[in-house]
Amino acid sequence: MRWNIDPILFRLGPLELRWYGLLFATGLLLAASRAPQYFKMWGLPKQHAERITLWVPVGMLLGAHYIHLMFYEQEGLFDLRLFDESGAFHPGRFWALGSGLASHGGGLGCFIALGLFWVRNGRPLGLPFHRYADATMLASIWVYPFVRLGNFFNSEIVGRPTEGPWGVIFERWGYTTPRHPVVLYEAALYFCELAFAAAWFNPRYARKLRAGATFYLFLTIHFSLRFIAEFAKDSQGVDEGWALNMGHLLSLPIVLVCGSLILFTKRFDIRTPLTDSEISEIERTSAAAEVEEARLDAEIEQLRQETPTSSSGRSEPETGAKSPIGAHRKGKKKGPTAGPKDGAA
């Protein structure tokens, strides 16, 4: 099979839509659409899932790009230019966030963003950080296979040469011999991971495992699959002739550490049943999450009642609305230099 598809789906003047961006966005939208359900299933306010979708993608993009530069393209860390030699705007590799992404860094960026979100929103309610990690991990799995399909349309991450009938000749980069379509292997493995998580694991084990066990379990599964797929990849980030490449070296510690956590530590153990006190703690935090969810729903409903939509489609303040701002205005006398009707400064 010869592969030389244009990575740009279509252009409209200076704008262009790439296959990679379309597939990446598809995965993010699917993850965002499932996240509220997963948060509720795992004993968290569903509104927090809606908010966290603004945090996690940013952390994922920053982490994926800068970890890629650190391990695969170190010179890019110092390529800080904004303009090329002709004076045209052409950002250097340091600023090119959409190019050069490492999944290990994306996971790290998500973890940091999730921690910051939890400090602001979950910790004040007494909700455990690792429960957020569990639900977010299950939602994130929807993204993985679509990223690898996007890599294939970009002719990225080329595999080792093969004589098998499934080999692909990546003509875009000048290859003339068939190579393993390794990103398709990974996409297939990640779709299997997704099916296992969404169809079998999630309905059976929501709120039935210790907080964090699901997070570390799926990190172990995901990077074990990644470790296997790396054997079909061309050498990256290490000297030629090594049996392992950089993907192996980054995946192996994650598998060993996370696997040890779920098998040999009491806090994240998946082998032993929950104790009565652990079950009571899950019930307590789930009840706290339900109270917060009801409060947020009531808050949203109150805002809707206070700012109804007029016939023109614009949101107008309701006459006599009993809001703190309205009450404050009623108590003030209009001076000769009163502001606009809607109170805008």
C-alpha cells in the first residue's frame, strides 16, 4: 500500500483544516461528552466535568509538546525565534504547540492540570483527588485512538521495514520500501482499551474500587500496550542498534510503578475487597458530591430565572429582579450623571 495523502483536508484562504486536527477534536469532543456521566458514576459533581474540559486540554497540549522537545528534539527548546530571515512571522519550535507531541508529556500535563483544578474545586468539598483522576482517566481514553489515526494521516511515527502484505510505503517522506503502519497498530490497541473501559469495566466497577486504583490500572494497561507497539517503530531518541527506543524507556517506568501501586500497596490495591470504613468513606464523599451538584443546579436555574431571554434573543434583566445587584441599585438615588440603563461602566 502506498500512502501519500495530503494532511490538509481543505483550505479556505489563509485557514486550513488538517486531518490530525479534525480527528484530535473528535476525540476531545467524545471525551467531553462522556465526562459528566463518568463523574456522576464515580461520585463526583457532573458540573465539575464540564469545567475541567477547559483545563485538561490545555495541560495536555503544553505537556505533550514540551516533553517531546525535551526527549526527542532538544534543540527545539532553544528555538525561540518569532520571525524567519525574511522578516515573516514564523515561530520557532519552542512556540509551535501543534507540532511535536509526546503522549507521555500529554499525560503529565493532564495530571498537573487536574491537580490544579482539584485544589480549587474538589479539595474544599472534601472530595479525594484520586477520584477525579479515576473519572478523568476513563474519559481521556476516548482521545487516544483518534490521535493515532491523526498521526497516520500526517504520515508520522513510521515503523520499521517489513515484508508483510500489510506494509505501507510512506511516500511523503521519500520511503521506497514498505514499513509497519505502527500508528494503526496502536489505534487498534487503543480502541480495544476503550471498548474494555467503556463497555465492561466502567459499569461494573464505578465506586467499587479504592480511589486512584482505576487511574493507575489504566496507566498500566495503556503504557503496556504502548511498550508492545514500540517494537515495530523506527528508532527514536536513542542510538541506532539499541533493542529499545525512547518510547520503551519512557513507558517501562510508568508500567512498573503503576503496576506496583495497584498490586503491592494497601491504598490502591485492586486485589482485596473494600473494608466497611472504605465503603462508608465512598458513600460520604458521594453524598457530598450530590449536595454540591444540587447546589450548582439550583444556582444555574436561579441565573436563568433572573436573566430571561427576550424576544429579540438578547438576555435582558428582569423587571424587579431580586438580585443583590438590583437591590443595591434600588437603594441608590440617581444622580445627574447616572450611567447607562444596564449599569455597564
